[in-house]
Amino acid sequence: MPADLFKRTLGVVLLACGAVLPALAAAPNSDEAARLAAQVSDDPELEARVMALSHKLRCLVCQNESVAESRAPLALDMRNQVREQLAAGKSEREVVDFLVARFGDFVAFTPPFRASTVLLWVGPGVLLVVAVGGLLWRLRRRAAEASPAPLDQAAHERACALLEGRPVHHSSEDSRS
């Protein structure tokens, strides 16, 4: 009996550690927070420009987050690079051009329009037109398939008789079905 209790307790402790340790690993430590805080400029206008430009740049580690939102060390380095270059008097276009030259077009959330990226710009519209065209074609085809066949003369006379309340004469084909 004590062995079962020990196994259960050990299982609960391991489960608790498995749940708590990842949360502790993801939490920022005080050294990292101090380093982040120390690298922020005293100029609020510069910081606003840094953050605005950082929202237009993709984190190369996270890939679905902007440099402003990412907590990856590379994103921090990129924000610092943006801050340094803007503080040195470079324009936003020059900073973006520098980062694109260093990391490629992928670093920009909005890639430039050129021959190599034309599919990124035109592709979604073409896919939408093709999808809507395919949907309309399918709906028209389905409507054509679903339209009833025209009545022959005997069926028309029988329907008129039923609507008028007259007795209907059953043919040999009707009695079989």
C-alpha cells in the first residue's frame, strides 16, 4: 500500500513540475527586463517612430509576428538597429532598405512590387476570381441538372384532370409503379 501511495504522489509531483516549468521558462527574468528597459531611448518621439517602423518588419525567428511584438533576441537586435539608425538621422526608407539588404525581402511584411513578388500581389485576386468563377459555373451546372424534364402530352392531360377534379384514367404503365 505505501508503494502505491508513493507512486501516486510521485506522479502528481512530476505532473505539477511538467505544468509549471514551461511557464517559468517563458517568464521574463529580471536581467532580461532590465536589458530591454536600458535600451529604450529617452526620446518618446524616436521610440514612437521605432515602434511604428518595427510593426512593418517581420521577426525572422517567429515569422508571424512583427519585430515590435516579438520577444526573440533577434527581434530585439533588429529594434535596436532601427533605433540606432533613426537616431543617426536616417530615414525610415533607408532603415528598411538596410534591413532588406541584410535579411532579404522576407523581413518586410509588405514586400515590394517587382517581377519576383508579382505573384504575392496578384495571386490572391486571381485565386478569388477563379474560385468565384468555379462556384458560379458549378451552381449553373447544378441548376441545369436539377430542372425537371418537360411533361409529355399524356402526363399533362392527367395533371389537368387531377387539378380539375375529373377522374383519371390509369394506363398500364401507371399501374405497374
